[in-house]
Amino acid sequence: MLSIEEALDHIARHARPLDSVQAPIGEALGRVLAEEIASDVDSPPHDKSIVDGYAIRAADVAASGTRLKVVEEVVAGDVPRQAVEAGGATRIMTGAPLPDGADAVVMVEQTEHVAVEGAPLGHVVIQSERVIVGQNIMRQASSMRRGETVLQVGHLLRPAEIGLLAEVGRTVACVVRQPKVAVLSTGNELVPPDQTPVAGQIRNSNGAMLLACAQRAGAQTTDLGIGRDDHESLGGLIGKGLQSDVLLISGGVSAGVLDLVPSVLGKLGVRQVFHKVAVKPGKPLWFGVLESNSSTKLVFGLPGNPVSSLVCFELFVRPALAALSGESFEPRQTVAASLAGGFDQRGERVTYYPAQLNEHVDGRVVAPLSWKGSGDLRTLAAANALICFPAGTRRFEAGETVQVM
Ligand code: AMP
Ligand code: MG
């Protein structure tokens, strides 16, 4: 049986970035840039004031109490018409262009305005002892110069980058396409969530859960509903699912008599890369690819038990979706935490165990929950972490350091 690392290596080899598309910036959040972005403007476009105050000549202020004549008022959006000469000042608002002659701005809180007969805009008394050249001024093009590259290929578009694209006039950008993910739930026992199960039946919880997982990972999702455990039903739905970049199938990959998914996939040309990984829960995980000249489709056969499905998604599918989206293939990171209570780890597989992780001033503490096994989704809803216990049989004592995802 493969280790988690070996399984991840196999997946990484097949998870290549998708082709790129033009996306309006309103739809580009979370995508990865596939082109270099250059600015078409200087930012700021002019020397600008970064406070509300008075633009003056720094050399005019030798001591606190210097009095200057106000010659003009400039708000953001205006263009100053008067130069500031010795003994003069311009009332200026945040973002407004600095008038010629001025070389510093004194914030309004450090001034006092006085009305003066014969001077329509009055005088201003500067209440600081010293004014430094350049103070409260952002110089033209100090953020970026026209023509300069501001974002590189491969950059993830977060809200800041979306704003930057807007600043440089890009309403559309070339980004790596969002992966299309189809989700198929299999099992004769399954009914849709809006139905009341009768004897022998349960509701399909994996379908909605895996669609949510894929959406959170930035994918475009298709719900294929429920497939029955027969070749015809599975064949038809899997065929449809193979139109997507990634097909997630839950159930039907274990050792039961009706676990037909691997054989149906094989008949449809999907090549098995591996089956079974030494992880608990999640051992029956199946992974294969459908390769053509133009594309590689990834197929994950996830175990039917909901918690197994979710753990396999987090461990194996999520890094694959990131790589398809143009990000790097990064296995989920873990952090160290102190175990709140004793725990008996048994078995030859790495175990991911639902837990409650809390941050304290003196470090992280993690408490295993009272989990009833891989069908117990309810306890998972009370968890905010999974403890990763290494393979092997031994007792972990309270206070021991463990790794947590
Ligand atoms: P399987 O992997 O098909 O053998 O299923 C393992 C267990 O998971 C069985 O108890 C199934 O009833 C359950 N199961 C399978 N698919 C789902 C699903 N979509 N939602 C909830 N439970 C499921
Ligand atoms: Mg089944």
C-alpha cells in the first residue's frame, strides 16, 4: 500500500495547470495570473498630499508660531493654479496635487487658521517648530511608473491584486482557468437529501459536502447526483463526469461485491494510477487519469464514508485543484500542538482524528473529540482540526506534542 507521500507524488505528476482564459476582474478573485501586467499610469499621477493640511515651503518655518498667508484651497480632483511663494501656504486636502513651490505639507491638526481682513483665505499659524522637506508628500510614480511591470505570471489574485488591476486600467486579465469538478455519489442505499430514507436507506451527504469542498477550493462544480451500483448507471454518469477536468466519485471503491467503480472506470479508458493509501480514514482511495492529446482528466474514487471522503479531499484533491489552478502543488501543512488528553493510537496507518484546536497565549492545545468513526460526520462538524497520529500502536499522553491539520 502506498504511503501518503507516495500517493501525493503520483497525483502531483498529473496535476498540471489548465489553459488560460480572459476573465473580467469581477470574476478573477482567487485565480492565478497567466500574463504579465504593466501599469499604464504613474501612481500617484502627481506629487500628492497624504493629509489634510497646508502645503508650504519648509524653509519658511524656523520656529513654532510662523504665520503664513493662505493663497489657495485645493481639494482632491482639483489642479492648483497658484504657486506657493515664500510666506505663502495652500490649504490642501488628502490626495490633491501639491502646488508648485511647496515642498512640505503640515497637517491641519498642527495649525491654526486666523481670519484676516483683506486676505480672503486668511492666514495660517504653523504650530510645529520644524517642518521637513517632503513631509506628508507622496511623490509622483513612487508606487509605480507608467510601463513598469506590477504583477508577474503566476501571481495569485487576492482582493489587493484585483484593486491593483483596476488601478492600472485592467478590467480584464488573462488567468488560469478555474477547474471544472463533477461530483458523483454512488450507492444503492442513497436517497437525495430532500427525501426521507426508508428501511436500508440513508441520505446522500457526500454529494453536497464534496461540492462544497470543491467550491471552496475555487472550482466550478457540476452535481451528477446519485449513481446506482450497476455498470449501466455508473457508466452513463461517469461518462458525463469525464467532461469535467476532475471527477470526484464517492463510494464503490472498497472491497464490497458492489464496489464496481474501478472496473467501470477501466472500461471507460481511465487508467488506474493507484488504489489504496495507508491513511485512516481513507484507505480505499482510488486515483486514475484519462489522457488524451489535449488534456489529462483526473479521477478520484473517494471512500463512501463521509469523513473518509472529506479527509481524502483535504489531503489529496485540494492540492491537485490548486495545481490545476496554476498554484503550486502543496500538501496540507500541519502545526504542532500539545495534546489535551491521553490517546491510544492503534494500527499501521497514519490516522487523522477529529479534534478541537485552541490557541492559548502559551501555545496551541488540541483535544481529540469523542468520534464514532468514519461515518460520524456530526462529530466532524464540532471539530476545527484533525490530529495526525503517526502509524504504529502506542499511547500518547496528555501534554505530548502532536501534529495538527
Ligand atoms: P462504500 O465506500 O460505497 O462501501 O460506502 C461506505 C460507507 O459509506 C457505507 O456505509 C455507505 O452507506 C456510506 N456512504 C456511501 N456513499 C455515501 C454518501 N454519498 N453519503 C453518505 N454516506 C455514504
Ligand atoms: Mg457503496
